[in-house]
Amino acid sequence: MPQVDVVLASASPRRRELLTLVGIPHVVRPADIDETPLPDEAPAALVTRLAREKALRVAATAGTPHTLIVAADTTVVLDGEILNKPESVADAERTLARLSGRTHTVATGIACALNGRLVSDVEQVAVTFRRLDADEIRAYVATGEPMDKAGSYGIQGYGATIVQRIDGDYFAVMGLSLVRMLELMRELGVHYHFGQAPLTT
């Protein structure tokens, strides 16, 4: 079976870490797309659409029939509102105060493209924060970790200390559901073997 070359259509260091974690060799080629939500677009539909657009954008210049494009997009949702990356320290503090002691949803869309075929899915996870006081919020924001993350937190860093409970796929909260990715790869005829580059039929 031919080996598949994997291209990650994302600049996210967390997604790179996850592919490396499961031994999938890859190169990074971020996709530059407009991520503005459509009118009345549901969060799950948004992240799925953006993941698909990223995959298609990179696949257009992928080069060979044995190049697999993996793309993802993640958003944080509270009370039906999408919580984007904070625009300022004050914005991050306000967001974390809203999330304190409450359960929100993390939606991660994922898309895989290979040789003209595109498949996608979405993983939604319920995440509950413990209660945070104002001093804790200020101290966390001062670390700088929240400033480039949807929802103003990262579960794989200092943010691990403020998450009380997760109902669902931890890796989807990080930004890439590995199990869902492998399912999509199998749909495309790509097979994952532990510690080896993926192969296609």
C-alpha cells in the first residue's frame, strides 16, 4: 500500500503536537480563509464549514494523489454565543468571568481531503469551569496563555487548573479530535498504523 503524505492545514502548535503524539509525520501548510460566520450560522455548522474550506484551499495545491489534507476549526460557545479569541486583556478577563462556575460547549470541526474527495464531521464537548475569583482570573490572564485562544483559555496549559469537568473528547477541546480524524481517514481509504506513516489502498 502506498504511503500517504499528511499536510496539516493549520498553524496551531497544539494540532501539530497531537499529530506528533500519535506518530503521524506531517508538514504544516496553514490555509488563509475568511473565518467570518454566515448570518444565523450555528457554531457546529461554522466550524465544519471552516474546516472544509481550509482543507479545500490547501488541497488545491497539494500536488499528488497521495497527499492527505487534515484541517480543523474550534470554537467555544456559551449561551449560544461564540466566544472568539480575546481582543484585549480586559476582554479575556470578561470572558473568563462569564465562564466561571458554568458549563460551555467546545465545538471542533474536522475535514480530511484526498485525491478530490472531502469528508468532514464535528465533535462537541461540554466543559465545566470551577468558580474563579477576580484575582485568579487576573493572574491567569497575566500568564499570556488566554490571549490567542478561543474562549480565552487553553486546557493543555495553565487552563487545566480551572477546568473542573469534561464530558467528551479531551483532544477535541485541544483542537483536533484524533478518533474522529482516524474515522474520516478510513472513509478515504487511509489506514493508520501505530508509529508509522498512514497508508492508502
